[in-house]
Amino acid sequence: MDYVQVDNATHATEYSLEVQLPFIHTCFPELPVAPLLLGPCSTEQAQCLLKPAWEDPETLIVISSDLYHYLPRSQALLTGMQTIRLIEAKHSDRLTPDQACGYLGLKGLIQLAQQPDYVWRTIAAHHSAQSNHLNPSSLVGYAGLLLVKPLSFLSTDPAYPNEN
């Protein structure tokens, strides 16, 4: 992987690790973490980088991304919901940097999870004015999505229909 490099300057303007790592270490203090920050790369390179973690059943992959930046409320809510729907439908080819600043990691993971037995579940979707009452005319959006592989006994239970 000649496209992988150590570049500490990359972290100067990036804050996702600052947000995620304290939470992870508080909940799971003994959990080893391998933080990666994706810069310009192809979907195939992102997928290749994530694949060893994807194939390890003991590994949890966390991808952090805003959904939009500094949009007025009506445009922000529409953009956020459209982006969430693209992720849930596994349409990685339609994700752009305007929809998610972490779109490269998302695209790589969505490509790895193309099997029909993996489904995305939206846990929450919020914007900056909901939690800290910042300027409602310039919002930043966030969502929590979980990629799950439903248990096989659930897929045969009519109470848990296969959504794909």
C-alpha cells in the first residue's frame, strides 16, 4: 500500500479523532485502537485499507463524518436525510464530499458491505442547533448509523423481515 503514509500535519484541522477516541476509551478502556485518517484516495484504496479490519470478526470499524457543513436549516435537513438514505441503500457511487466529509471511508465500507445480509440502521440524526443552539442559519449535521448483519434466525422470523 504505497499510498499509505504518516502525516501528522493532516491531523491539524481534523477533529473526528478528538471526539471519538475519548468516548471509545471511556467505554472500553482496554480496547486497542488504530486511528486512521483518509486523505485523497480512491474508493478501491479505502476499501483495500479497511478490508483487513472488515475480515476480522474481533474488529469494530468506526467512521466519523459530518453530513453537511454550514447550510441553512431547510437545505441542511434535506441534505442530511438524502445522505442517510444513500448510505442505507448502499449507494456509495452517489456519495460526494458535499454530503459527507468522510465520504471516502464511507464509500469503502459500503463497498465491503454490499452483501445483502448487511443492513444499515440509522440510530440518530442531529444538527448543531439542536444541541448547542448555534446559528440556525448555518448548520452542521451529524448522524449515527450502524452496519449490522442480522442473525440468521431473525431473517426467517416474519417479525423481522429481510429489508433487502
